[in-house]
Amino acid sequence: MMKKTLIATATTIVCASAFSQVTLYGVADAGITRVTGYAQGSVTQLNSGIMEGSRWGIKGQEDMGGGYRMLFTLESRVELDTGGLGNRPTSGNQLPDRFTTGLSTGLANVLTNAAIGPSIGVNHVSATQSFFDRQSWFGLITPIGGFLMGRQYTPTYEALATFDIMRTESALSAGQVASLPSGVDIRYNNALQYRIVQGPWNASLMYGFGERTNSSSSRLLGINTIYKTDAFSAGFGHNTKKNSAGQQALKTTLIGASGTQGGWTLSGMFARIEEPNPSSGPELAAALGAAAPAVLARLTQDANLMHVGLRYNMGAAGQVTVAYTKLNDKQAANADTASYGVAYTYPLSKRTNLNAVLTRFNNSGTGQAAPGGAGYLGGVTGVAGQDSTSLALGIRHVF
């Protein structure tokens, strides 16, 4: 199997060389973390993806003249601690108590086996072991905009990454408190996207083909528009998705703004998260049988996400960032989580830096989130309402 994979990868690189410009790039990011609050107590371990998910990729382009360019990106996850393509949360297959409390052992096991991974929207990590799981797309740039097709980041996630003061890096990033289930679709398969850039303004429109008999099943619609200069940025993003039964599933709407003066950057955003029907509800229903309606009701979402952060860039001395994020669950379960902390990055060179991140998760009601990293989920604490603290020390190299 590995031999076939290497041959396929080599073939891809050879084929890519037909383009006039081909680049091999990536990120190597790893470190030591200590996280409190797990069922097994505090956990100290080596993790890949402290600030950014470790990866390697190939990108290429060909200038065809007249304002036309062809381009592609193929990007694969790599776990530096294991050499694998995927990972699981530090808490393993444990689900939040609010999903399993009161269920028989049999139903709880069915839900755990079916739900852990992408079934309840956890698209933060690779559960499918796809080789180019991060990005895999091909595009044409024209005088009227760009047309991209394949597995891509969604418009709302790109807006979130713009106004998250951490730029989705580390346990302190905004999306960490809304990850199980996921509050935003990060990437989408079979997606066609139109992008346009006019000076400081850019926008995108995405349609994710469900590729099922019913054309509305499993499809995603996304849009964003962002105005961005060195001093000020503002924008919004909106994704809406249907599950395989054609039911309204995850819908996320986000607005944000940021401003920079001197070495200081202040950024904030607000997101509305709604999921009246679980994204993988039909698949779970088939496994749960008669108990499906009651169990699936636990997997819906209705929450607000608020984030604010401040960063000070000290030049050669590095940068320090503080951030606060609050997930306010509007449902009866009241699974609220607030995160706050500080991150420091020190540049050893242009491409290599040291990082230290201290993050505190305060869970209330049935909230049960634990801090992870940019490349992995922390999972859940031992019991509902239990808090968690993470200290991460890492090194990152970009090539």
C-alpha cells in the first residue's frame, strides 16, 4: 500500500512539473503540551500541530497570457508525532456527556462509534485518511475572476480565519470552543468556487455539489466578502448546508472587523451557529433505529460565538497575543465554554520560530470542551462543567 502511495505521489510531482512554476511547500510544527481536566487526569504529551497543522503540498501555475492563468494545489496532512495522516482527540472516543447521558450502553456505543469523526461535524481533523485531505483543487484565473474546483476551504471559514486574532493558530483560536460538534464547515468536497479581487476588496461564492440523486442533498452554499487594508479590515461570511436527506443542517453566519495602528492589532468577530438537523443525521438514524429522534435532538446546535483579541508585534523580539472567546449555547443543554489566554511567538529566523501558549477553558452547564491545537482537537473533559488548562511549548518551521 505504501509503495503504491509513493508511486502515485511521484507521478503527481512529475505531472505537476509540466506547469511553468511548481512549488513544494509545507509546515513542520510540533511541541510538548500539558492539559488538565481529562478523565484520566492531566496529560503531558508530544503533539503535532501546536500553532499550525503540519503539512506538505504541491502548488503550480501556468501563465497563459491575456490575463489567464491555470493553477492547482494539492495539500496533505502529516502528523509529525506518528507519521500518520489522521489523529483523534486526546480524550479518545469519549463524547460529551450531554450526547450520551441516559442512553443504554448499546445505544451509547452505537452513537460513539458512528459519531466520533465527521459524523457530527468534526471536520477539524482527518477521519477519512484521504491523502490530500487539506486541499485538492484546480482553477482558472480570468480577467473577470477565478474559478476553482475541488476540495477547498469554505467562505465562512476564510472569514473566521481573517478575524480570529490567532488566525486559527493554537488552542487559543476562536474555533476551538466550537469544535465538537463543529460550528463551521472548514472544507468541502466537490466544490465549485468563484473568487474576485478588486484592490482591497475580495469576495467568493461557493457551491458544494452533494453528488446525490436529489440535487439539494448534502450540498453547501457559501459566500463571503472582505475589505482588507494594512490599517483596517471588515467583512462577513455565510455558509448553509443540507444533509443527505435534504434537511437544513449546519448554517453559520459571521461578521468581523480588525484595526492596526503601530505595532498593535485589535480584532473581533461574532458568529451565529444553527444546526436544526445534524449534518450526518440520516446516517446516524440508520444505526440508532427507533431511538434516533430523541438521540439526534441532542446533536443539534443553536449558539452564538463571540471573539476579541489583541496582538502586539515587537519586531525582532516576536509578538504577544491575548484573546477571549465565548460560545453561548442557546439550547436547554446550555453547553457554554469560554476560553482566554496568551500566546508568544519568538522568531529564530525568517522561517523558524518558538511558540508558547497558555490557554484556559471555562466550561459551564453541560459545556465540556478541552483545549487542543491548530492541527488537532483537545476533545472533552472528564465530566460536564469541568474546566481545563493547556500549556503548549513548540517549534514551527515553514518551507
